[in-house]
Amino acid sequence: MSVYKRDYRAYTGRVTPAWTRIFVLARYGFAEAWASKITIGLFILCLFPPLLSLFGIYIANNPVMRVLIGNRGPSMLAINAEYFLHTLQVQAWLALVLASWIAPRLITFDLADNALPILLSHPISRPGYVFGKFIALFASLSVVTWVPLLLLFTYQGYASSQPWAASHLHIAFGLFVGSLIWITFLSILGLAFSAWVKWRVIATGVIFAAVFVPAGVGAIVSAVLHTAYGFLLNFPVIMALLWERLLGAENMSDLSLPTPAIVAVLVVACLLCIAMLNARIRAREVVRG
């Protein structure tokens, strides 16, 4: 039958709810992120610190193991807020490495292949596109941060001979909230800078620079003006302070930056990244000749 003899009708079947369409992008983004062998290798690397912490918890709660290694005291390994804080810090910086690799895979490929006009021509909005990619990256970082950390907390509560979990719920809360704040910041930051750099390898380096270059600027400001507020630009420092306060751990530094100021810096940084995404994610690209 010739094409001009065909009758075309509008689709009258069941339509997928609009709020679920972003999960299609999230599913494919997650699959794209984990299709690389390097991602799998980085994930395996991220599992080593929790396994070491798990072994430490086992030793601390097993008197036989303490005898075998020559220490009969019950406090050879103190499983407290400081113990979980160290594990959280290690996992957080490993999450930065993972985010710097995964984030460019989620956006730079679409930009390099000029796929955004095609994607946004579907019933998906620009915020929906960004949120779908955000979910994929956020879920990927969750499996190396708060998920293993809460599993360690659960195991400590199970292995302890004394009622431990109920009296230390603030540690679980700190691990969860501290991880969420960090991976949310990393996800927005990674997507924003990946959207502006089409080359994946360069985008990975730029994400690292976006975290550590302001730290150097903050150190210069603090040295010149003789104030501790310059360290508000140092994301490693302010996140360490925030994690200490969330977990109720002992302050390991001499800085006393106010918590509202730390939160304000993180919020401002996220808003700047969102503005970068809003300026870059477009359905069309204007080329000036």
C-alpha cells in the first residue's frame, strides 16, 4: 500500500504519568554509568575501607580475637563516633573520585553528540532531564557512602555485647544526613561542570579542581586577612567540621566556623551549579559564525 493511502490516527492508549518519565532517563543513565569497567573497578576500590572497618568492629567485639592479637583490654578499638567519622571521611573522598568519573558520562556524551534537542523534543522538560541524571548519579554515590556506613552501624549494634544501637542513634543520623549532604553537593557539582566541558577526561579534572582550587583561595584569604572565615571556601575543611558536629565526634581541628555559615556556603555553591545547568541545558544551540 502506498504511503499516501495510509490513515494516521493519534495514539489513544494509556499514557505514562509525567512524573515517572524522568526515571527512564535515570535508568538509562545508571546503566550507562555502570557499563564501564573502570566504574566497576572504582566501586570495588570503594568497598575496601568498609570491609576494613567491618573487621575492626568484629575484633573490638570479640574477646577471643583480642586475646589472639595480644590485647586483652575491652577498649583496644573504641567503636564510637570518631571511628565512624574516619570511615565516613574515607568514603566521602572515594565518592568524589567516583563522581568525577561517572558525572561526565551522564551529560558530556549527550552534548558531544548533540542529543539534547532530540531528548528534549520528547515530553521531558529541562528540569526533568537534569533530575533524571541527578538520580542516576545520586544512586551511584549512595552505594559507596550511606548504604555501607549504615550497614556497619547495624553490624556494630548486632555484635556489641551491650545495648549499643539505641544509645548511639545520633551516629546513624549523622552518617545518613552527612552522606546525603555530601553526595547531593557532588551530584549537582559534577553535572554542572560536566555540562560545560564536552571532553570527558577534562571534565573529570575540572570537577576535582572545583573542589580543591577554592580551598587554596580560602587559605590565601585567611592568611592575608587573619580570619578563619576564609576556610569557608575550603570544602574539605567545612565538610569535616559538619560531619564532626552531625556525629557528635570530638573536634579534631582548632577551627570554630559557625554551622549556619557552612550550610549557607554549600547552598550558595549548589545554586551556582544549578544556574550553570540552566544556562547550558538547552533544546537548541546557537552557533555564531
